[in-house]
Amino acid sequence: MDSSSSTHVIPSSSSSSSSSSSSTFDSHSRWSWDLFLSFRGKDTRGSFTDHPYWALNRCNIKTFRDDEGLQKGEEIAPELMQAIEESRIAVIVFSKNYADSKWCLEELVKIINCKEEREQKVIPIFYHVDPSKVRNQREIYREAFTRHEGNADEEKKGKIGRWKTAMREAGKLAGYDVNEGRQVYESEIIQDIIKEIHGTIPMVLDVNGNIVGIDSHIERQISRLEIQSNVVVHMVGVCGLGGTSKTTIITALYN
């Protein structure tokens, strides 16, 4: 089957337009992670989620995948919240038992908040679940929330309300449908996902980050270029004697 086929891609059900990726990343130029993976470990850790994780790392896309040791106790680990906030992209793998995990649901709330406040790009993957059942919280997802609501006090009811709202918003986003009934190999879908992610993240060239005094050179060049808009295209000519670090400075400036 042609891997360029997009039959497995779920279009956004939201009518609101999103800002371009260039403006998204200009407003928050420093990220600790390229991508955060949110998933239910018991469903996909050793199977579907594992494949894109290693493929992304081979592409030098710095990906945060929750270590099982971080999920201890009643509250989600602050390291996870920080990782979500410092990630350029969030990928949510909605699986059959995703809504059973309060940690997954807390991650989901944080991701949607970062989408709204930090313009984080969010990509949902619907793994063996119907996107409409996620969006509308039907069947197994409704059952999961019913279990959460059992004996819930007012504080927890408020938290559950936020979980439901975040899931509804995530379910409206354009994403990928990975279901058993579709005549598409999972490997093809993973390739398409990685292609989308790779095209979103700016290429970073290799340069020694420990060069003494390079920061002042970069700051001076940036001020000269007066880069304030993506609309303006700057052409920069660099001349000088060989061995005077022209390539190093320009590479650092590009990054």
C-alpha cells in the first residue's frame, strides 16, 4: 500500500484555525525536549509506543518517555509536569485503558494547558480505540470515568471535570487512527507520524557548545540582523580568512 496514503489520519473536528509552526516556536525558542510521549504503560509500553520512541531518537529527536519510577504515590511527579511544559511537541497515545490512569489524565490536562498557553503542538494517536469514543467519552472511556467518580469528594469531582474537558479537547485535534480494521500497517503509520514530527522541528546543526566567547558573537550578529519577523528573508554573506571560525559562528547563529 502507498505509504503516502492519509486514510488513517483523523482531521481536526475543531473549526478554529491554528497558528503556524513557525510562529509557535519563535515565541518559545528554548525547549528541553523535542517531544513528550503520553501513553498508558500497560497497553503500549513494550509494543506500539516503543517503536516510534526508538525511531525518533535515531532521528536525533529528543523524546521524553516516562520512566515507570516517576509514577509513585497519589500525585503526578513534578518531573513529568516540567517535562511536558518544556516539550516542543506532545504525542498522546489514546489506548483502551488510557482513561483508567489518573496519571495519564493529569498529563493530558497539562498538555492541553501547554497547547493553549505555550502553543505546544499536540498530536493524538487513537490506538485500537474509536476517536469519537475518546472525544465523547463513551463505552470503555465512560466506564473508566464512572470508576473514578465512585466515592469522589468535591475536590476530586472538580479534577475529574478537568480530565473530561481536556479529553474532549484532545479528541477534536487532527491525529492518527491506528485500528485493527484498517488495511494499513502500523509501520506505515509510524513513518507518517515521524515524518510530521521531523518536519515540525527545526534542524539543529552540530556545533561545540563550549566555545569561549561565542555567545557575545551570536548576540551581536542577531542584533545586527534585527530578526523580528518570519516574513522577512535575510541573506547573510560571510567573508574572512580561513580558520577564523566563520563556519562555527554561522552554524551557532543558525541554531
